[in-house]
Amino acid sequence: MLLSINYGVYDMMIVGGSGSRHLAVKLSRLMRIDLLDVEVRKFPDGEIYVNFLGDIEGEEVILVQSIAKQPNDLLIEFIFEAKTLRDLGAERVIGVIPYIPYARQDTRFKPGEALSIRIVAEMIEWSGINELYTIDTHLHRLKGLEELFSINVHNLTCMRELARYVIKNFKLNEPIAIAPDEEAKQWVRVFSEEINCPYAVLEKRRISDEEVELSIKDIEVVDRDVIIVDDIISTGGTMAEAVRSMKKLNARKVYAVCAHPILVGDALYRILKAGAEAVIGTDTIESPISYVSVAPLIASAILKRERG
């Protein structure tokens, strides 16, 4: 992604939490602003220790922390960091949380359940950040993050960046983009626009946390390259089943694409074993398939916002 913004104009600092250190370095280099080190460790009893190694007073700070894989620890760490930045005199704190956890629990499916994403949003806002940037938050029953936050929040999409990567690196034959379920339709639509190909949606019935059943209607994929697009790959169950379904329908090659590669356990193995030619994700979460960086997307959005 080429940016036409004049970097280095604004006096900012970047802090990378332990969930996004590599992304913070990329942003620092791209935006040509200083990277402030922060020491994060655990005491023997599991309590988290945070210590900023530099002067923060009067600074505008970008705090980068993806809250994935160890969501509870990383969420508490983010809150400690944001609160401490304000306590140490930061003039403004811009939160960058590429992956926000608990977004799938946005309603009570059973009586008595916690509305987890609403609680998490309250905690993030309470931490004292002035503004929030995130990537492709899992929104299904919510129309937008504005329903959760009173501060300015920007839910960016990396689907066009993923599409450009696929176009550049693979020679596709009559491609078609597939959403593994109705929830993924919002992402596959954007992806297909960028790649200039049709898209379709599979019907999913969840059997358990790791097992799903997919059904297909009126989709012709014979001898075509299929790109299955979703926001998250967690256990890999949905994606693996979608890959198998496309292979059974005699698709030529099948590619799996996601914004957030959580990749719990043997998720990547399951998808490749199912027949995927390649599995592609971004660095919202550091993983073996984080081929596409969201750093240019985030840098562009922040600096355009700063310039008004």
C-alpha cells in the first residue's frame, strides 16, 4: 500500500504492548516517530508488571496492543499501560487495538450470559484513551462500534490489502470469493470488489465450538480458483470444512484468507490438510501466516485524521 502522506510532521511516540511489538516497530519506522520501550513481565503469582522506560510528559502517544491468544492478560496489560501513560502526563493517548476480543459475544444467546463485548468496550474506554483504531472487528448484530464507544473509534478493513496480496502472488483462474457463513459476507464483498470477481455465501450450522456443517446452494466452482474469506481463523474448523467443501465440488485451487490469524492449536495444519493451497493472514496477530502488514493502513488512517 503506497502512502502519499508526509511522515514525521507530528511529534508523537509509539509504544508496543507485548501483543504487538513487531507491528509497533513497523509503525514507528513507517511514520518516522520514536518507539518508546515498555517493560512488561509477570510476577510469580501471575500479576502483571508494567514500566515505561522513558519520559512521556506532554507527549502524544500511540499505544499498540492486539488482544489475542491471551486476551485476559493482554487486556489488563493494555489498561495498565493506557492508565499509566495518562498518569505520567501523556497529553493524548491513541489506542490501536488491531484485534478486539470477545466481539462474538454481542448478545445473550442464553439467559444469564455476560454481554462480553460491551464490558470489554467499557474497560477499554475507561482506560483513558482519547481515540481508538481497530481492524475488522467482528460485528454481526451490531451496526458499528459507535454502539459500544463514546470516544472516536475507527474500524478499518484490511480486506483490500489481502486481496492485493492474493492478486500479486497467485496466478488465479476464473476466481470466485466465498464467505464460509452469512457473518463473513461483509468481508467477502469488499475482498471481491478489490479482486474484481464474483462472491457467494455458504450456509453454516454450528455443531460445537470446533465442529461445523456447511451447505451449498447454486455455486459453480468446477475448475475455478476459490478464495475463502473470513475475519478470524481460530480453531480452523469452519475454514477447513469450507476448503473440503470446495475441493469436493472440484474447485481448481482453494486459498484461505483472514484478517486475524489466531490459529489455536493445530488450526493451520487442519486447513492445509483439508486441501488449501495457501493460508494468508495479516499481522494484526503475529503468526506464521502474517504475510500482509496492516501498518500502512493504520499509519495512513492516523495521519490523515491528524491532518484533519
